[in-house]
Amino acid sequence: MARHLITSALPYINGIKHLGNMVGSMLPADVYSRYLRQRGHDVLYICATDEHGTPAELAAKEQGLPVDAFCAQAHDAQKAIYDGFGLAFDHFGRSSSPQNAELTQHFARKLNENGFIEERAIRQVYSPADGRFLPDRYVEGTCPHCGYDKARGDQCENCTRVLDPTDLIDPRSAISGSTELEVRETKHLFLLQSKLQGEVEAWIDEVADEWPQLASSIARKWLTEGLHDRAITRDLDWGVPVPADTWPELAAEGKVFYVWFDAPIEYIGATKEWADQDPTGARDWKSWWYGPDGADDVRYTEFMAKDNVPFHSVMFPATEMGVREPWKKVDFLKAFNWLTYYGGKFSTSQKRGVFTDQALDILPADYWRYFLMANAPESDDASFTWEHFTATVNKDLADTLGNFVNRVLSFSRKRFGDDVPAGGEAGEAEARLGEQIAGLLAEYETQMEALQFRKAASALRALWSAGNSYLEEKAPWLEIKTNPEGAAQTLRTAMNLIHLYSVVSEPFVPSSARAMRAAFALPDDTATWVTADEAKSLTTVTAGTSFTVPPVLFAKITDEDLETYKERFGGEPTA
């Protein structure tokens, strides 16, 4: 079995994330990780909070907290939500960790030794009102490319173009709002990406054809426009310090590394955090990231929304190449488009859209997990609407899966007691069912291996539907009147389907899958994968096995619920 390293884009520390952030990175990474573990692979799923940079300082200032205390609290708050969503990280770290500081400084020193870092005097925005230089995100203004009036000095979140603060029209301080800004000279370190362009292009040509078109096209667009040398330090109080042994003058001025330099290195840093937390010392973090051939026995998959693709497909690989050490580079980059809210943006200030903490307050995690993955914004942007969410939950989860489980177990208990009935031999209907299930399971596996989550969810839904079709065909509620043994056989087959569903549904709806498995008193029962061939003859749940009827797996969302949610979170925007 292969070794799979999986990372999802680091959620930024300055607030609870909305559903679009969840479906664009962490949730699909979790679904894929769970699937690979069930298939017997050695999986390491790593994530962390991204804690450096100006938004962390600004958010801490708003709350009247020291930035380190703010980040510690925010990390724990985010981790609690991700636990609530059932995200099974092997480690959820922090980019402010000592491990990341050590590695970031190591990377910077090596890049410098190899001639890829240069100290340059630059002209930077200074705010007399604030008494300081303003790093990129401390400057806001109008984007010169699209006219968005809340663009930040590093990137316009509307058109995703990378910016410098001096590019902005009508710039203002994000701290005080002052427009009385000056441009003064200061020194910073620059990563000479232009010198690495050819190496990055050759690497992209080698690996990116396997990536989704969204990821490969963004990477190639950046390379076509040319890699520019970029400053990798900032004037901030919070961040990985520039090492004094290499740049004493800049260290004395309190310069820290730019968040987008140290944040990708935190994938490695968090893996070292994971290893350092093991009291036995048995975890080998380097084997996942470093080796003579760059840990070539590891397949590394990254998950992220499209705005993160340039940094992960071009800038971080350039950094890894420039250190001239065998660090593992990404093999497959799974990128996602946006999830919108009724076609518009999620907005905390305008109270539009569902944020992850609110989602868990109103409905269990599996409702959200299934809906988001079944409608993941893979090929294009996807729009969340309460009407679509309600229809999906009621039809797929409540009617197709939940109702099947409940009526099979309830009817069998009522007519045959608390043990799985014996019944007669499987017949033609069961043989047809076995072939159908095997084919659908093979399709499900194919789409999961290809990281095509919408298609995988469609195949999973078809598996659930096959059980309902079989039940309607056999109609055990009628069959029992003339052929009790046949009805018992039908119900035993259906119970085996429930167990199969509990296994193959685990990546999408883990909590509900556990509840389905727990219905049967099977010794040492786990979610070990069932192959397509094994699924042709369903015999895991044998006659005489005791079972219970679990509580309703999925409650339907009523029209009254729907209206309540729309009133609370916002619905169709007015024209």
C-alpha cells in the first residue's frame, strides 16, 4: 500500500470560516483521507492555523488582546469546529510553532547561500498617523484592475490579482483609516523567483498534466506572465524573525518573514510538530518530506481553493527548489472554485451566509458534509441555497438512505424479533442486486481515486437507491404473507446492504456510518473496505446476529425550518 501525505490550505486565524472555506480545502481532504485509510493505505493528513501576518495583528487589536493570546484562543475555537465536522486530521498545528520558525529560518538561510535572496532598498508606504511602515494588508484601497474598493495591499480578493500597496488607488491605513500616507525608503529581503522560473516551468510540465484543469491553468498563467522577485519580509511585531546570524541589521530593525513565505513551510513544520508530540519518538517526520529522492515513496496531495493555487503551485515549489535540498513537492493539486451564497459572497458584516459554527448549531455535521461534497465547486462555482440544501437532505439522506435503514430494521424486528432472520437461499433478484452493487461500487471507487467528489457522491447515492429498488421489487411486507422464508431472506440481504452502506458511506457521513454499523452486534466490526467482488455476495451480517433499530438517521427539513433558516441567514438577494 502507498504512503499518502495530504494537506489542506491553512485556515487563517482571524475568524470562523464559512462553508465555502470548508468545502474548498479541509472537507474534501478529510473525505479523501478517510477513503484511503479504509483502503489500507498509510495516510498522514496535516493542517494548521495560519497565524502570522497583518490580519492576525488587526484582529487581536480589535479584541484588545496580545496577538499571541488571540491566536491561541482562535486556534482552539477553530479546532473545536473542525472536530465537530468530524475532520480526522493526524495533526492540526500552528504556524507560530517553534518548529515552523526553525524550518522557515533554515529555508531562508539556504536560499541565501544559494544566491536566491537579495537585500534591497525599497520605497514603502508609511503612515505618520500610525507612526509605522504599513505592510501590504495594512493598506486598503481600490484595485487598479477591477475597481473593487476594499482591495488589500497584497491581493484583491475580488479579482485575485496580486498587488503591492503602492498599486492601490486612494490608499488608506487599515489601522487608523488615515489617507495621509507617505512613501519612504526601507530595506527588505527579496526572493529571486525570476532566477528559478525555468526550473519551475520544467517541473510544471512534468507534473501538472495530471492536475485538474483549474489548478494547471492557474499555474501556467502565472508562469506565462513571468515570476517576479518578491519581498519576503515585513515590518511587523508578529511573525518568524529574520535570523540575526545572517541579516543582523534587518533583525535589529525587527523584520519578520512575510506570512506567505512561512505559511507553506508550516506543512512541514506541522508534520514535525506531530512527530515531536509522540512520547515514544517513533514518528519520523522527515520520511514524509525529505530524502535522497524527495520522499519518492510518498504521494503528496494538496487541497485548496483557487485563490491559493499560485502560492502552492509556483511560489512554494520555487522556494523548495531554491534551497537545493530534496524536499517533497506536491504530486497532485486539487483546486476548487468558489461556493457562493445565492450567487453572492458570504459576508459576516452583512449577515449573509452560513458560517461553520452556525452550521453545527442547527444541524448535525453529516447533513453539511454530504451536501457540500455532493455539490462541491469543482468544475465551476457552485451556489448554496436553502432550497437546494433542503431538497438534497430530504431526498438523498432522509428518504433514500435513512428511510431504507429504518424501515428494514423496524419491519424485521416487528416480524422476526431482535436477531437477523435466516430465511432461504439467495435467488435471482439477489444475484442481479449483487452485480448491480458491484458495478456501482467500482464506479464509486474510480471517482474517489480520481478525486472527482461530485461524481463519487452520485455513485454513492446510486448505491443507496439500489437498495430501495431491491426492497420495492421484493416487497417483504407482501412476501411475508405467502412466503415468510423469502421475506426473511429479503430482509437479511437488505441488512447486509445497510452494513455495506455503513462502510462505503464513511468518508462522506462518518457519524451516520458508525450508527449504522453499531446497529449490528458484530465482533470487532470496523469500516474495513468491501471490494466490488466481495459486494456481489453480501454475507457480513449472518443469521442470528442481534441488532437494534437506531434513532432516525436524518430528520427531514420542514417548510417551516426552511423559512426560519432563510430569515436568519439571508435568502435570495433582492434585485
